[in-house]
Amino acid sequence: MSNFFEKSDLSRSEAENIISETLQKCDDGELYLENSKSESILLDDNKIKNSSYNSDLGFGFRAISNEVVAYSHSNEISKNSLKQSSENLKSTLKSAKGTYNYEIPKSNKKYYENINPIEQKSLNEKIKILTDVNNYLRSKSDKIKQVTANFLGEQKSVEIIRSGGETLSDVRPLIRFNVSVMLEKNGRKETGVYGVGGRQSYDTYLKDDNWKNVCDEALRIASVNLESKPAPAGEMKVVLGPGWPAILIHEAVGHGLEGDFNRKKTSAFHNLMGQKVASEGVTIIDDGTIDNRRGSLTIDDEGTPTEKTVLIENGILKNFMQDRLNARLMKTRSTGSGRRENYRHIVLPRMRNTMMLSGNHTQEEMIKAVDKGIFAVSFGGGQVDITSGKFVFNCTEAYEIVNGKIGSPIKGATLIGDGPSILKEVSMVGNDMMMDPGIGTCGKAGQGVPVGVAQPSILINKMTVGGTKL
Amino acid sequence: MVKDQEFLKKKATYCLDLANTLGATDSSVVVKNSVSETVNFRNKKLDESNRSDDLGISITTYIGKKKSSISSSNLLNENLNILIEKCVETTKNTPEDEYNSLPDRDLLAKEVKDLDLYDDTHIENDQKINYLKKLEESASNDKKIVNTESSFTQNKSNFVLANTDGFCNGYKTSSFTASSVTVAKDEKSMERDYEYSSKCFLKDLDDADELGKLAANQTIRKLSPKKIGSEKISIIFDKRIAKGILSTFTNAISSSAISRGTSFLKDKVNQKIFSDKINIFDKPDILKGLGSRNFDSEGVRTDTLKLVDQGILKHYLIDTYNGKKLNLKSNGRCGGTSNLYFENGNISFKDLLNSNSKSLYITETIGHGSNIVTGDYSVGATGFLVENGEFKYPINEITIAGNFKDMFQNIILANDLEFKYATNSPTMLIEGMVVAGK
């Protein structure tokens, strides 16, 4: 654990006094301290293109009075700097008349080990694997024109000091390994991308030559795309494969169920609590407690232990995801979903690992049930307008379905739908739920946080596919 | 207060000297400080105040043709000592790359012109609050507006870029940004839209009243949208979307994408990729320009480039590393373009709307559907159906798709260019794109 006050002219007890004094008439608030170390090693175009290391240290001081949030952050952990922040907060909340809520739930559970993945593997070992990746892929096919592979590793230590001196802390490891391949055949170029990651050591993900599986998958996707034909345009049935395609859940309903948008009534879901928003058999949870997953957290960035939150149960909307601020204003409790990218940002209610649970259909049944449609297996990313409810996601590997059979691969296309109604169009839920490979980052209000998704195969009756073939 | 040049230069020199002592043959360093103050309003009341003071340093060390870099927000010498030692160690263990080097000395910027990028005015939070009150009053005038969120940010930044070839320069910049996001509601729908203004000088910022009114009107007109059928149709891109197409073009001509072979515009220099009427400029020396700069992120002089001349691609955007790989000289575009724009077309906005009996006017796109390897484009879109020059009704839950190779050839521009962002386009018409809807 980091000792944030070791090299500072500010002692822990002085900091506690400033915090308590600043927050005395506020409803909530805390000092958030963060020390993160991260590395990036990139192989590209046959060379180690980049090896970089970042060390980031800072604090964010937050005071909340009723709905108003005052925030100030700085890189300098010093008496002067904290006092200046305190003055900023107090000048914004001059008329605060609240009562500080000291209560915060506790838990002894931890969902990852206290390790620093960067130090667990030497630079030379990492460079060797990247070089092996390049050689392995380039020896597989002469169509390969470009290989990019990289390691991203991080250890983030956080400490939350609340008014009265209560302190909560967490050390979070995170790694990612990505491979991207570009193929060329008869002048046509296509790419394939795949990666793995989570909150464990590099070796957990790379052992037994598992890196080769990552390479093979990227190459397989690129090869499929090389044979793809233009995607169709218009409304049709869509079968989604298990795992990563759950980006659909994340975009279509996840963001719309975050507490802030519902408190402000700007989400298309704000007046649908307790109502049917999905087909029977559809259950969606947001879970921060799965061991070592990318979206898991022992405590959130306000110090609340994370949990498994049921969002939609058998088609009925049950819960929103809450941080402390929105929970208090909506008279409910925090679900341990208060997150921030780093100390530069305010806390917002965010997703962790968002998952649709298994049903009892098979993927074969779904394909057979489609006369004309598409089967989407892999995705690039998505986006949502939470107010209108319209969301998109971009497929990077998809096939046409003709008369109950999988046909030719089709080019990447954007799929668009309506969040509050799309899950009512789910007519079959598969028995093959799968987690994503651990590479997702979710963006909201300019803040990126690591998240996970999971789902079984599903059949959607009607979605608009944004291809070019009419 | 933002840190002064003297402080930043002292830190930069300290790092270069230390790297040299520890065995680096060359090195470069950037030291930055940025101080921002933001006030947010929601439904005519104070919602958030936010002050940020960000320090940052990034150092790249070279040992011959080996290179590595570090960055940190902790500028205490004690921390820098540890990090620079680590950086030099890592450099020793990183394989050589023949193209690694500092920029050519003769390309480095010799003088720093005053481009009028810094306004010393400090706007107190109380004044920001007055502006936002006025803005939100105007934005929430109509009963259909059910939520307003507005924001005012003042940012002051300063930086120094230095390298062991004697380059050591930097300057202050400022920005004042106001924005308003409104939500409108009727029986059938709820919609969101926005307006914003960002300027180097406080006095140039748009009027609060005007900004609020625009945000509200742009949202209200989107209410009760319809979904249309799938068809081939002409698309008119609002200026705020058209500039995104220009950005995709610049991604595709970046020397990194070109040297890696991952761009559909590779080997297209001196070829016609747009129609004859299209000219594209990147002009770094516009006074008060949002993208203006004296040199690029390596210290290389930046001159105005006519990237596209009568439809013909004239330049890639070249940095030192990829330039050496492509056997071309850096044209000062490490870190991208400056003030980039399409020159005006020769028809009015009204004539552009009238040029087809039926078209779609797009005001927002969602999704990351631009592929610069293949040129394929497919995104979710929101907008209006235009018939015989008139806006008929709002449209959503559709996608628009095409391939940039064809789209570029079919661009027709109106004559309504304005410099609102760093990258700007007049209203743009592209014929023959595919809409997917019902």
C-alpha cells in the first residue's frame, strides 16, 4: 500500500483535520488519494515501437451539499495544496447546512490479489513474447502485412479518507494483452483484433502458450473479413453470439440504468421501474464481485464494497446502479457503483461486469429460426444516446443467415436499436453464457473505466443493420 | 495561477541534464501545467464546481537508436531522479530501431510568433454563474424543455518543450468554453441536443442568451421523430458532423497509417481523391485560432499546407519517425493538424438544400464506424428529412453507410464555412449513400 504522506509536509492527522473541518456542514464528501504506475510496450511493423512507463500521483477533494458537488484536484500532496482545495470547496458551498453521513458499509472480501503485474515480469521477457507473437503470426501466412501487439500493465493504489478519519483503501492490478493483424489479398485489406486481460499477472493469461490462441483468433477474424461481402441494409432478425456481443446489453440498457440519468429523469428508463422492459426469461445483473475480472472492484471509488446488483429480473426492471450521491437523493442505497477514471474526475455511477444470464435455448435453434438475418459474433464498440434510448454497436465479424443456415461473412456494419424496446424483441435466450475476454473500457462524460460484459447467444426479432446492400 | 515559463524551463533542463549524466545520448522533454475552473448548472441552479491543477512531465531518452519514455505528474526532483534512471535503464534494454531520432536540427522552429493565444483575463466563479443563469433562463424558456445542463470552463495552460539539440520553447494558451445540453419532451418522445462555444479570448465568447436559445431550438425540433425506409439517398451533413469526415481524412493521411500500410489513402499523393472543386488547408498561424501553434509536438516548424489542391492529395501529415521510414521530411505534423478546413464551395446553404428533391440532413452520428484501412463507413444517425429545400420532419434510429473512396469523390460544399472548432467544414452534401431504416 502507498503511504501518501511519507514524502509530504502534510501529516495524516493534519489532513484528517482539514477534511473534517471542510466537510462539517456537508452531506457527504471525502479525500481521494491515488498513486498509479502503468506501462505500455508496443510491437508494431516488426519493431518495438514504444516502451513507456507512467507514474501518476494526486488527490481529489470532494464536498457535497444537497445536490451540489464541489471538487478540486491537484498533483501536489502538500499542506498548501490541500488547504487551497479546501478553500475552493468552502467558497462554493458557503451556505451548506447538511449533516454528514458517516455510515459506510464494510466487507472483508477481496476480488483480486495485491500484486504489481509490471514488476512480475521483466522487460526482456515481455519484449521476447511480443517478438515471438510477430514471428509466429508472420510465419503463418504470407497474406499478413501488419502485426501489432502490446502489453498494458497497471497497479493503482487508492485511499479514501472520510470526515472523522475513517480510511478505506484498495490496490488494483490490471493487465491487457492485444494483438491486431492486417491481411492483404488481391489489393484488399482487412484487419482482425483480439485481446485478453483482467486483474491478475501477465503470466496467468499467457501461460501454456495461450498467447498463440490470442494470435490465432485475431488472424481468424481477419481471414473471415477478407472473404466478406457488403452487409445488408434494413430491419431483420439478428442472432448474437455469446460473450463480447453483450456490448449490446451495456449500451442498450446498462447506461440507461445508471442512477444519475434516472435521478435527473433524462434516461429513457426513468419512469419504468417495476415495469416489463424485456422478454420473459431475460435477467440482467451488474456484478463487481467476480474474482479477477476486469470490471471487478473490492470497493468502489467512494469506499463502498461492490456487490451483485440485479437490474432486470425475468423481464422486470428491478434496480438502478447507484453511487452515494444519487442513492441519497433517490432515497435508496449505494450499490457500490461509484467510479472515476482517476483522481482528476468526479465520481459517477458506472457499470462493472454487466451480464445477461443463461436461458435454455441452443444457438442452433436460433439460427434455424431465421429465414433472413445476420449472425454477429464479434464487436468493436458501441454508443448510446440515453435520452432517446437509441444505441449502436459495430460488428467486426458477422455472417448472413439464409433459410436457417449460416452463409457468407459480411463486412463490418453498425447495428442500431432502441434501448427500452430491444429486450422485448429477444425471443430466445441461449444456454451458453460466456464472459468477454477482458478488454472492455467504457466511456462516460470523458472518463474511461475498465468494465466487463457477458451474455449467452440471443435471438433478436428485429434490429436495423447498417450495411450498404439494399 | 498557472506555472511560469521559468519554472517549466528549469524542470526541463534538470531532466535533460540528468538523462545525459545517466548515459542517454539524446533526450527530449515536455513539461506542462494546466489550471481549469469549471462551474456547472442544472435546471437553473448550481450543480457542480470543479477546480483542477494538472502538472505533467514526459521524457524520451535515446541511446543511439534505442528509445524509451516515461511520464509523471509528480515533479519533485526526488521522483524525477528515480524515473529518469528507470527510463535510461529501459532504453538500454529496448531493441534498436534505425528510424528513432530527434527531429533534424534545420527543421526546428527558430522563432515563436505571438499568435494571440493567451488571454490573461480571469473570470471569477460568480461571473460564470451570472453567464450560466442567463444561458439557462434562455434555454428553458419553452415548456417542452424539461432539463438543462450547462457548463462554463476557464482553462489556462503553459508548456515547455526542450531537447538536447538546443530546442527550448513554449508559450501560454487560454480557452473559455460555455456549453448547454437540453432535454425536450413531448407525449411521444424525449430528445437531447446541445450547443457550445469555445474561444481563446473571453470577450469573443458567444452571447449566453443566444447559446441557450440555439441549444433549446435544436432539441425541440427533434421531437417526435420518425423512422424511414432503407434507400439510396443524398445526405447533407451539418457542419458539426462534416468536420468529422475531414478528421477521418486526416487519420488516413497520417504518416503512421501510411508507413504501416493501414490506410486506404496509401500511395495516393498526387492522385485525385476528391472532385476538382475541393481544396483543403491546414493553417497553423491563424491569430486566436483554436488549433494554432508555432511548432509541432517535436519542435518542428509548422508551415501552412494545402493538403488537397483541386481534388488532388498533395501531402501526408508527417512526423520525424515515420518521415524517415517513408524517406520524407517532417512537415511539422507530429500530433496532428492545426487549423484544418475545407475551402468554401460556391453554392449557398439554401441552394445545397434545394439541390435534390429529397435528402437527409444529419445533425448527429453515433458509433465508431469509420474504418481507415478499408474506407468503409457505417454509423447511427439522427436528422431531418428534407424535401424540395424544406425541413419536413425529424428522423432517428437509422444508419448511413458508404465507402470514403466514393464519398470523397461526391462531396459538394456550401459557402458557409466558419471557424468554430480547430477542424471546420462548410455544410456538406454527399450523393448516393445508403440509409438503413425500416
